[in-house]
Amino acid sequence: GQSLEQPSEVTAVEGAIVQINCTYQTSGFYGLSWYQQHDGGAPTFLSYNALDGLEETGRFSSFLSRSDSYGYLLLQELQMKDSASYFCASPGGQNFVFGPGTRLSVLP
Amino acid sequence: DTGVSQNPRHKITKRGQNVTFRCDPISEHNRLYWYRQTLGQGPEFLTYFQNEAQLEKSRLLSDRFSAERPKGSFSTLEIQRTEQGDSAMYLCASSLIRGSTGELFFGEGSRLTVL
């Protein structure tokens, strides 16, 4: 089976940098994905790490360490519109398992 | 629009009634997933299709739930004898097999309220 853990809430101010961590336990591992979901909206894909290291996409970066079963999403130059829930997810085997989500609140 | 489409967007029903949701995935996508999401929680995996074959079904899914994907195109999720605990957002997502980037494309969801 698979399980992923994330902090439930994170708060930061506009312009700051925030890191959202994810630890996982899986019987088969095929990488780690990150999704953003605004209230009332659908989850949207942000990034995917198949291998160890850092992937950068604009203001967002994602990191994976397979040896530590750990990854994180880094959001830089926070904007108010980044207030949302963020989910790590593992496309393991046949299914695709999501973490419980981290609610990010960006304050002015 | 070539995104994932779900219908209906909202459904209110009385306990004990049957409901059916439809998902039209992105046309070239082989894989189709159904998830359930309640407020403040992550999407909970329900079932998964590759083309028309249902390859995995969550152990959490009772036998009141059934899903089909005839001809490997659209999919339906039926809930029989609904219970108040079935109230949730039902999300459909699709993806390609080849060249997987770990990306699922989600529809806007079907919100079920069981009274």
C-alpha cells in the first residue's frame, strides 16, 4: 500500500518563501507529483519528480529524495493567489494516491 | 473544450436513491480514475480504468458503488441506495500511459448531497 503525510496548514506572508514537506511509504514508487487546489476548484498539476533532485517551474520548485522517502514543494515570491491546498501524490503501480493536503494561507 | 468533463455538476438526492455520474476524459487518454473528496481532505482513490478494463478498485469501496467504461471512452460511476456518508465531491481524472509525467487531468467534479 501507499501512504503520504503532509502538514495540515502553513501560513506565510506575501513575497515570502514557503516549503511544504511530504513523506511517503509505498510498496512501489514511481515518483512524486504535486497538485494545487483552490476552494471549489479541481486539483491542477504543478510538478513531478521521477528522480532525486530539484525540478524548477517558475516560482515553484519540487524536490525528491528517494533514500529519505521525502519530498517538498517550494513556493517563492508568494502571492495572494497562491492561497490554496497543496497535495503530494504518488503514481504508484496502478493507482494514484494523494496525501491529505496542506492548506496554505498567504497573508498581506 | 478538450478538458475532462463531468456531469452533473451538482446532485441532491434522498437517502436510498440511486445516482449516476458521467465522466468524459480527454479523448486520447487511456487511463481514467475516479476519486472521492470530502471537505478538507485529499482525493481518495476509488477506481481506475485502462481503456475499458477496470484494473483496480479501492477496498474502501462498498458494493453499492460500480463503475464502467464501455468502449474505453466515457465512464459512469453509479452509487446505489445512497447514504448520507456518500455526500462528497466525486472527481474524475484522466492521463496517458506512454510518457507519463505523473500528471492527471481533473474534471470540475460532481458534488453529491444526500439528504
